[in-house]
Amino acid sequence: MTPDDLVQRLDDAHEELFNLRFQFSTGQLENFNRLTEVKRDIARLKTIMRERELEQMWEEEEA
């Protein structure tokens, strides 16, 4: 995945999390497990982005 794809997926996940929280607060949420899944997806995406950032920093230091 390209960095732009990761950013787009992260934005989508944040938007979905917002919508799920809104549904939860209004009592319309049916699948409570989806909240946990989306939070974990966000964490995974942030981890991948940070790993790539650190990898790029190491490559720049070696050059």
C-alpha cells in the first residue's frame, strides 16, 4: 500500500469510529464488537505508518 492509501484508510476508519460512537450513544448500535474492531484497525494502520517512517529515517541516516 502506498502512504496515500494508508492515510485514506485511516481517515475512513476514524469516520466509521465516529459514526459507531454516535450510534452507540443514541442506542442504535447493534454490533458492539465493531467498535473494538475499528479501534484495532486504527492502531494497526498507525503502527504501519510509524514503522515506515522509522524505516525511512534509518535509510536517510545511512546515506
